[in-house]
Amino acid sequence: MPSQIPLPLTTTPALTRADFIVAPANAAAVAFVDSFPRWPAPAGVLHGPPGSGKSHLAGAWAKAAGAVAIDAGALTPSFVAALEPGRAVLVEDVASGTDEMALFALLNQPGPRLLTASEPPAAWPAALPDLKSRFAALLAFPLWAPDEALLTALARKLFTDRQLTVPDPVVMRIMRSVERSPAAIRDFVARVDARALAEKRPVTVALVGELLSEEGLS
């Protein structure tokens, strides 16, 4: 019997603070975000590799703080000048190429600031000496690459986001064979969901095993 073609349904990930998975790899960053508005300094940085949860955690803070969010590549002096006094701001993905004058002006304005980046601020390039000093003085909190416990929890969450309840052996089977990265696990869960929908089957160890075998991952 031919497989049913799955409909291209959109899965919306749960990205609230309550959905964020806390683990030793991110505990310090979570504690800082949760302490808002009682921060010891007006600005802080979340830094870590892709998939470490920076954007999820920062986005949850932005919602709670009523912050305006902007990608660092879109930051301009005119944007900073137009901000309401004291308005909270989230700047995502600070890297080389970010407008230094705009970022310096933003950090000098009153109001809470949260920045995200792949590298700690002390490693950010800056031609302006005063900005380099500001970078070095920023509070910075790492989110390390996820460990096995965090990846396992992530796999469960991804199934839950798709409104699927799967037994623990299914998750353990995935963890034994799929690359230990959030992106790889996210992609595999999507393929499992698509296969289950196309064949009108529940997500079981057998279904996961078939897909792993076909992809040479078993």
C-alpha cells in the first residue's frame, strides 16, 4: 500500500521560559536571566555555540521584560536614538561587522540590555578602544554544548512540541544512534514524525529502528 503523503503542517516549538531545559551547561545563564530585574549590572551577555539555547532563553527574557529585539546586523545609530528612555533591548548574534557606534551608544543609554553571541564579549573585535573596554566589563554567562541529559530532555520536548507522547525506549534508541547535537536530533525527530504520519503508525522503537537503518545510523 502506498504511503500517504504527509501534509506540510507547521510545528511551533514551545519557547517560553517554562519550556527551557535547565542543566549544568546553562545553569548560570538561567539564574542571571531569572534574577531580572534585580540584575547587578544593566547589561549582560549570553554566549555559546549554535543549539545551546541562547535565543530561546533570551527570547523568554525579552517577553518578560517587554524588550524590543533586534538582530545585531540591523543595529544602527538611528535605531538607538529612537528608543524610549529606559526601554529594555535584546540584541541577537553580536559578531564582527556589528555597527560599533550604534552598540556603544546602546550600552551607554539607560535601560536593561541583553546580548547574545557565539563568543564571550572579551573576544569580540572592536576598533573603538572605549567599546573594547565596555566589552571586557560586561557580565557574561556561557551556555555550553548540551550534555547527554540535556539532549535527552530536548528529544522529549521536540516530540511534545509535535503533540506526540513517546515511550522512553524510543528516546533512548534515538540517543544511541543519532549525532549528539540539537540540530541532528531536531531533524531526526521531524523525519520520525513525517514517517509516522505518512504510514499512519505510532512512533515506536521499531519505526525509529527502520528509519535509522535506512539512513545508515543503526
